Amino acid sequence: MCFVQCAMRFKHPAFKGEEEIRALTIRPERTGSKTRPDGRGGIRHYIEVPFPAAEFDGVWLGPRSRVSVSQVQELLATHNLTVPVHRSRIPLR
């Protein structure tokens, strides 16, 4: 757990200009959680956390993300959010 908390605080220096918020909750007790496929044949447990729409000022997709800009824009639109969506151009080595 300590490693995960530490890793969440670090970011490749090339991405310094892309400010972001990272959030992770590890909860051994899964009572009341929802589930969805994890894309690898397993199940991902999650909880929904309300996040004020006014806090979003943009979305950055990583250079290796398989999600398209238009997919994210469509998802945001379903929640009445209109913010810029960018794909990072910073290469990772």
C-alpha cells in the first residue's frame, strides 16, 4: 500500500505541464461496490464518487490511451460537460 501511495505522487517529468488529479481508493471490503468487466476477462469493483462538474477544466489522454478523443467527448456530453479534450503528444521511452 505504501508503494502505491508513493507511486501516485510521481509523474514522468515530461508531463509536468499537464496538471492532473490522481485518485485511488483501496478498499478490501467490497460490500456495496459495483462491478464491471476489466477488459482482461476479470471483474473490476468500483464505487461511484460524485465529482463537481465545475472542477473539470479539461481532459488529457495519455499517449498510449486506446480511448479516442471523440469517445471522451461523447461521454462528457452525456453528463452535459463541455471541456477541451487533448491527447498528449509527449513520447515515452
